Amino acid sequence: MAATVLNSSRAIEMSVFVVRAFVRMREMLVKNRQLAAKINELDRRLETHDTAIQDLIEAIKELMAPEEMPKRMPKRKIGFRLPPAKS
């Protein structure tokens, strides 16, 4: 750095300034990584929520659809039946 070559208070001051600037840059990068990780986590959560909501909507639509009427047995005739004639 400049302080190793130049032996002045201004050179020392600039060296400290540069080091502090790099430290702040590194902190910002770490915060940005954390922010990116949080955004990715939220994105993953939203994807699972979207699929869960979609499943719920499909289930509600199935419940709202009219049911098919079951096939009825043929009606039995009411009354007396004669036994078949013996030959």
C-alpha cells in the first residue's frame, strides 16, 4: 500500500481508507448472499404453496361438480305371480 512506500500521515490515512472500503465491500457481498438465499427460500416456499393451493382448488371443483346418478335396478313388478304352468 501507499503507507509502505510513502512515510506520511496522508499515505497512512489513505491506506486505512482503502482497507475499510474493502471490508465494507466484503460485508455488502455477504449481506447480498444472505439476501439472495432468503429470496431463493421464499421462492421455494411460494412454489410449494402454489401447488398446494392448486390442489385445493381442484379438490373444491371436484366437490362442486354434480355427481353422476347411480344406475337403478330395474323396477320389480308388484303383485302376485302365477307359478309357471306344468306340462
